[in-house]
Amino acid sequence: MRSRFDENTLAEIRHRLPDYLEASGVVLSPKGTRLVGRCPVHDDRSPSFAVFGSDHENCGCHPCGFTGDVFKLSQWLGRSSSFPDAVREVAAVLGVHLSQEPNGRATRPATARKRTPKPTTQPFKLTAADNQRIHRANLAFDDAFFSGDPIISEIADSLGVNRETLRIASWGSSGLGIANGWLCYVYPQGLKWRNPDPKAKPRFIWIAGKALAPWRMDWVKPETRTVYLTEGESDTIALIAAGVEADGTAVSVASPGTSFSKEWAPLFKGKRVVICFDSDPPGRTATATVAAILKGHASEVLTWKGFANHE
């Protein structure tokens, strides 16, 4: 009998193919729109294994002749022998909860109405491998900073700030890290890698987890009066360099791009919020959307036009 799984859960798992590979010991690096690494099956002296697709949901190795999604990969690696087994194996590695699976075909009369089961939303939880990546990235940044590693100066120059600004931005559970040899932004439940090439696509890659709150939101305390909300982490760092936090009454936080969840609105309750998104059309649209979301939560919502379109 065939097992059935919730399609939303399967889609979530497919999109976490890079996480599954890294948990399996495959180190991935961005190359154009793809992620590449050494093949986990054959003696691969130069990276010939690639992850591709609009959401990096497919992978393959040309020398081996393999191509497929994360479930086919599980079977190809010999970790499972069927699709249901592969779903369970991959879900276990990624820490994804699988709801109770109804087995077999429906036995009710053909005239009976089929009900679509309501998807159950499970609490997000980082895997042990994700936590290790975040911890290693934090340590790598601290080690590089305090040892005087030139990479810190290179990162500071790329952002147009000084080392002291990076030191301030690196504090707390939302800070800075180094992974794959370059800067990444550490969220309490995520690790976002920043491609040093401004023309590269994708520019940012979530190495682990995701954003469950704006970057540096843990800096916002009851005594914080003003919160500057930027369109990206580098703009937040620019505001720190400009001294907006100098008097201790304001904090700069970053939305991951123009996306802003309605669930984040209560985090800004009673605060004066200054939205500092880019002045391009997407930035202006996002500004209006975020302002509407924050209405009724923030004590005041203002728009600051201090940033031209960049990043």
C-alpha cells in the first residue's frame, strides 16, 4: 500500500536540499545560479556535483549520470529503498515533523465527497547540523576579528564601514559570522550567507534555518524608543556606522529584503519606527505595505529617505 504525505511538507523538504547535502558532509559553494561541491558517491577531485533549480530543489552529478530531487538523492545514496522511506529519512535528517500518514486507497463509496486534509503547521526547529553551522560561523568571525585576520578589513571595506562597526554589529544572538570564507548574517534561528560578488545570483543564500524575526531584533529592549527598520543587513550596518544607536535610545534592525511578516508587527509595539527602505519601486511598495502592517502596533511610523537604491 502506498503512503501519502502532505504536499506542503514535501515541498518544504524539497527546498531544503542544500541543508540535507551539507548535513551529509557535502560542502557547497555558490557558482553563478548553482551551488557546487564534491560528489558524495565517486572520488571527485574537482567539484562536479551541482544543486540547481529556481529554489535549489534539484541536484545531479554529470560523471555519475544522476539527477533528481532530495528524495531521489536519498535513494541514490543507499539510505532508503523507496519514496516513502526516502521522505522519512530526509525528514529525520532535517528535523521536519511528518504528520500521521493515512495508508492505502480510500474505501468509501465513489459518490462520497473527498475531503482535503487541512495542513498542520509545525513549530520551526533548527536541526543539530544547523545549530553547529551557526555556532561555527560565530566563532569563525570572533577568531578572525581578534586575531587581526585581514578578512575582517576586507569585509569592512566591502560594506564601507570600519572594523569597530563590525564589532558592534557582531554582538548578540543576531550578529555576524564567517562561512564559506566570507561574511554571513547570524539570526537566532538562521544563517544567511552574503556573496561578495555584487553581480552574483543568488546574492544571498540561507545556509541554515530562516528568519523568524528581523535581524538584530533581540537588541530592541523595553527602554528602546526608536527602531530603524532597513531593507537589508548591510543598510543596518551603515546606520550603526552613522551613529544612530550612539545615545542608546535607538536600535537599527533589518528585514531580510522587502519581505516583512505580519507576525513580526507585535515586536514593534509602542515603538517609534522609521522605515528606511530603498527608494526604488519595490522599496516604495514595501514601505507602504510595512507601514500598514505596523499600524496599530507601533506608536508612530515614519519614512526616512536617506538611502538611495543599492545592494
